[in-house]
Amino acid sequence: MGFWKSLFSGTDAPAASKAAPMDRYVGDETDDRTTNRIFFSTERDLDLYELEELCDAVGWSRRPLRKVKKAIQHSFLVVTMWEQRGAQRRLIGFSRATSDHAFNATIWDVVIHPDFQGKGMGKALMKYMIKKLRGEDISNITLFADPQVVNFYRNLGFMSDPEGIKGMFWYPD
């Protein structure tokens, strides 16, 4: 896994200020027949049906595609992770962040295809997100986590609110 070390060295231009996609090579994963290449991209123009298939694969409930499209368009940062086998590309990871463009960002919708879970891909996606947000001088990064993934985020340096303040939510009836 030497490629993980090189993943976070060097500098990239800030994600929000680049209009063009930023494909970034993550590494290779070899199976019995072929070498698969894994890439990050900040391109927002992705196939929403492919994203829906990824979310279905992890058991997320479906959301209206028009709302998903709007959420992506209004996000501060969108990062996708792709597996490349020959000429075939497959979406294997996704995450996005909203922000006030100055101090705060919140990470949403972190998803890794089950075939790639437990291989460090989720960790790589989150570290890439954090690196891109810090590159935009965002100093406060938050997220909401289901109980079964709290330890995953804790191992990445996230902590529960140290002052014990509970988040509050309003939902329509």
C-alpha cells in the first residue's frame, strides 16, 4: 500500500476554484485477472443513475433524482471515486460538502461501494475531502454520522462535540 503515502503529498489547486475536472490517481488494486486503477475526480457532471446504483448497493433509501442533482449543483465540493478497468469506468465512491465559503463546511453523503469497503477507500476519500477543504482555508469541518460509522470517523480525527452540545433538528410534520 505504498501508494497511500504518496496520495496526500504535494499540493493541488483548490477544488471550488477549478471548473475543469481534477482526476487524481489514487492507486492500483490487483485481482486475479487485471490491474484496476482508482481515481478521484471533482467533476460534478456525473450520471445520476450510476450514483443511485451506488447508493442502492449500500442500502440507502432512494431520493428524487431532481433533488440529488440540485444538491450536487449547490455543493461547495463534490468528490467521486472511480475504478478503471481498461476502458471501463465504474463509480465506487462519492461524497460532497456544503460550506459558508469562509470558515465552515459540512460533509454529506459519504458512500463507498460494498466491494471496496474495508480496503482503505473510505479513508482515502475522507482524507482527500479534508485536504481539499483545508486547501480552501476551511478550518471547521463537520459531519453527521450514523452510530455504526462513528468509530470510522473517530479514527480519522473527528470527535463528538467536546462541549457536549447536542445538535438540533427541525423536520416537517
